[in-house]
Amino acid sequence: MKAFVLAERSDAARELCAGARTVADEVVLVAVGDMEVPAAVADKVLHVALPEGAVFDDAADTVIAAFDAEQPGAVFAEPTKHVKVVAGKLAAHAGASVITDVIAFEGDVATNMFFGGVGQKQQKAAGSVAFYTVGAGVFAEAQASGTNAVEELAWVAPAKAVKLVASKPIEKSGVDLFKADVVVAAGRGFAEKDELKLADDLCEKLGAGLGCSRPLTEGVDWLPTEVYIGVSGLMLSPKVYVACGISGQMQHMVGCNRAGALFAINKDKNAPIFKQCDYGLVGDIKTVLPALTAAL
Amino acid sequence: MKIVVSFKVVPDDQDIQVSGDRSLDYSKAKPIVSTYDLNAMEAAAQLAAANEGSSVVGVTVGGSKIDDSKMKKNVLARGVDELYMTADDSCDGLDAHATAEALAELIAKVGEYDLILCGDGSADNYAQQVDVQLAAKLGLPVVNGATKIEAGDGFVTVERTLEDVIETVEVPLPAVVSVTPDIALPRIPGMKDILAAGKKPMNVAGAEGSYANAIEVVDCKAPEQADRKLEIMDAADDGAIEKFAAAIKAAL
Ligand SMILES: Cc1cc2nc3c(=O)[nH]c(=O)nc-3n(C[C@H](O)[C@H](O)[C@H](O)COP(=O)(O)OP(=O)(O)OC[C@H]3O[C@@H](n4cnc5c(N)ncnc54)[C@H](O)[C@@H]3O)c2cc1C
């Protein structure tokens, strides 16, 4: 079987090629634009040069032409917004749907989350080609190999092109919560931005990284988007996780329920998080956090 | 400008029960608009308000349960002027490809339009694929991740917030644009809005075609829960904070 890999970042390209190698005897990496192609990961690298003013997504027609020529049996795609458009257009062309954000494979059966982790779905492609998006880590153990024979693809212009006017990098905070043994997470129990100081103080005492639930990064800019935890954000497994003012919705909990020890502080004794933690403290963060920081 | 906003009706996940065999029971869960589709409706309403003479049409496809009067009024109380709905049990649990097919047929009834807005992802599958599949089906351009939309002459200028960059793009109309929740905070409809909603046109019908999923669901269950100690203390009790602190230290 032949597999296509669609990715826009080198790390993802390497890991997906390695994963594709576990099921396919021929791995074809589609590299769009100026992504740095990782060394020795695929049998073939199909390169698509982006014309001036074209968006990444509009490489889809070129990729579709290559798909028809190569006829892969599986497509592994990186779950970024650009790549999701290309993968979706490719799937639509093949009369298929993409199985998204796969967290585990068992043969051709892929597992992903349902209702943000309330359930897990096991699915497989009904047709002859399977399409998946797969996040980082799923194929971490797999080994990539190949000679990377590069082929340049001729640009196939889309019927209705999207015009790229500007592209500016997002400045990142540089915080990497995956490296933190201890994570303190703040939720909507924090009524205003200034109160986050209480969580900062606790972090300092514990040598912890500060993360949050999704609402603290949406519509408000209390914390950077890249530190929210949950099904659509970071999926962490620190030694210690301290959730402060977080109710315990599944969409959040799947991002932290693999923590070694789970602590929760919430003023509502009926908060769902108290059914999912090791130690719970019923109280107001405004008084509890300073007292806890002092007691540590 | 005529704006179509496409949304999904899902069972309220707060009321999904897990049975003894870990299967999911939706019998107590009311049909609600998927959370982030409310943001898409708000974005549609705000874009319409910013462009005189605009109207907003809501479209949705699902099982017969989605034909719920409270849910319909809720939609029409949010700046949506008219509703088109395919409610048919053959449309329950469709994947992105099949949903796009059913939506495309429904949208054909709406007539001419300039823009189709979708939400960031539905609460159940969060596949973020219906926007793309729908655009492919209708032969329209598509962009996702929109955090700002401005109408131009025959095009929209969209700011897309992606993982590493913010892109500004011009998309020729008609087009499909999916928006992130950040684009607009959903309004809280007032009593007057809800009363007015009941008088707005609601076009509800069964499915015309039949739609086949391209993904086969082998199994769907709640995951096994990790065993946790569940030691809950009241911070007001003597020594509770010290005990909590000691437990944290022990776990470090
Ligand atoms: C498709 C989809 C994907 C999602 N993905 C994610 C995700 O990846 N990550 C995520 O986090 N969410 C996600 N969500 C949102 C999620 O469903 C919840 O809305 C969110 O996690 C709730 O955040 P919260 O617990 O901070 O807020 P709330 O649910 O509002 O909880 C706040 C809690 O704080 C407590 N509280 C209030 N004041 C105080 C005080 N003074 N002291 C102590 N406690 C106090 C309250 O009792 C309450 O329990 C997603 C939702 C959808 C629909």
C-alpha cells in the first residue's frame, strides 16, 4: 500500500512519515511551500512551490492531481488549519471523510474523541482510501526511513483562488508546559486578570508552569492561547496538576486526566472536578490560594 | 449581502449519561445549538448589521429530534432572520462528507447567497471538515480560522488566526468561511428577541436524498476513568489547607 503524508511543519512531517511507514510499503511526503523537508523520511517527496500571493490551502488542486496519479490507500495529515483544508478537499474529491485527531490506531481502526472526551469513537474508512489527521505523539515510537527522491509538481491553479494579502508571525510566549512537572491551571473561577497573581505566586512556590482552561484565552487575553489545556489545546501528563477555579468539564479534563496526581480547588462542592481528582479543596481561590502558597 | 450560517444541533453534553457498559445515553440530553456555532451566528448577525440591506439565513441538518421549538426560537432570537432545516432520522450521525451533501441540497432552497459561515467545530466530532467538504461540493473557495471578516465588492477580506501566523486573505464571493470562537461573543437573547423569533419563517422538511457515510463507526464508549483518591476537604475546616499542601508536597 502507498501512503500520502500532508504536513506543513518538519516535526510533524517526520512523525507522520514514520507512522505511515508502519502500514505502507511506499511513503510519499507532499511538501508545500518552503517547509524544511526532514532527511530520509519518505520514498518520494512531492514538492509544491507556492506561487506569489497564493495561500497554502490552494495547493489542494495540485495535491489532488498528484493523488489521482499516485493513488495512495491512506493519507496521514497534520491537524493544522491549512492542512485540514487540503486534506478535506482531497477527501471530498475521493468521496471520503477525514477521521480527525486520531489518538490511537489498531490496524485500520482509529480512535478519536467524541464530545471532547465524554466518549471515544473507534472508526474506519468505509471506502478504499482512508484519511486521517494525527496529532503529535501518536507515532512517536515509529521510525521513518526512505531516500527522499524529490519530484517537483506542476502548479494546478484553483478555479477561484484565495489571495494572500499579508502573513505575520504570531509572537509566542515560549512557555512549554510539556516540560513542566507541575502545572497549575486557572479557570473561570478567576474573576479578573489581576487575580492571576494568586496563581503566579503558587506557581513560583511549586516551580510550576501556569496553564488555564479555554475560556481564559477566548475573547479575553489573560493568558496566551498556547497554554490552554484540553481536547482542543494541550494534552498534558505532568506529575502534579493543580486545577484552580475549574469546573471539570470533560473537554478540559481530557487534557489533564493523565496527570500523576490531580488536585482541585473550587468553591462549589458539587463541581464535577471533585469526582475526578485525588485531593479536592472546597473554598474560594481568593483566600485559599494565598493560604496554600504560605503553607507550602 | 445574504449570509447563510450553517450550524449543528447536538445533544447537550451536560446531560449525556454513561451507562454501566460505558455506552452513552442521550435520552436526557436536550437538543442545543453546538456551542461554537453560536459564535458563527453572532458573527453573521454582526456582519449583516455592518452591511445595510443584509439578511441572515440559518441552515442545519440532523435527525428528527433537532426539530425542537425552543432550539429554533433560540436561533432566530440571535439576529438570524430565517431558518431552513432538514430534520430526518436518516440524517442523524452523518459524517462530514454526507453532511455537506445534505447541506448543499438544503442551501439550494435558500436561493442566491454571498457567504456561508460555519463554526469552528461541532461539540460532538469537532472534525472541522464540514466547511471544506461543503465548499468542495458547492465549488466555492473556503478559508477557516477566521477572526475578522470585512465585506468588499465581490469579495471578503478575512483575517485568519492560524497556529503560527495571522494571515490576511481576500476571498472571492460566494465563499465558505469558518470562524473561530474569538470572532464574536454570542449575545444573550432577551425576552423580546425570543418572542419575535416565534414569528420568523421556519422552513422544516424531511430529507430529499439519502446520504451515505464514508466513515464506519466500529464502537463508541466512554473511556475508562482513572482511579482517583477523591479526598475532598473543606478549606474552612481546621488543618485542611495544611493537609492539602502536604499531599501536594508528597506528590512532587
Ligand atoms: C468543542 C469544544 C471544545 C472545547 N475544548 C476545550 C479545551 O480544550 N479546554 C478547555 O478548558 N475547555 C474546552 N471547551 C470548553 C469547556 O466545555 C468548558 O466550557 C470549559 O472548560 C470551562 O472552563 P472553566 O472550568 O474554567 O469554567 P466554568 O465551567 O465556568 O467553571 C468555573 C468554576 O470556577 C468555580 N469558581 C467560581 N468562582 C470561584 C472562586 N472565587 N473560587 C473558587 N472557585 C470558583 C465555579 O464553581 C466553577 O466550577 C471546549 C468546548 C467545546 C464545545
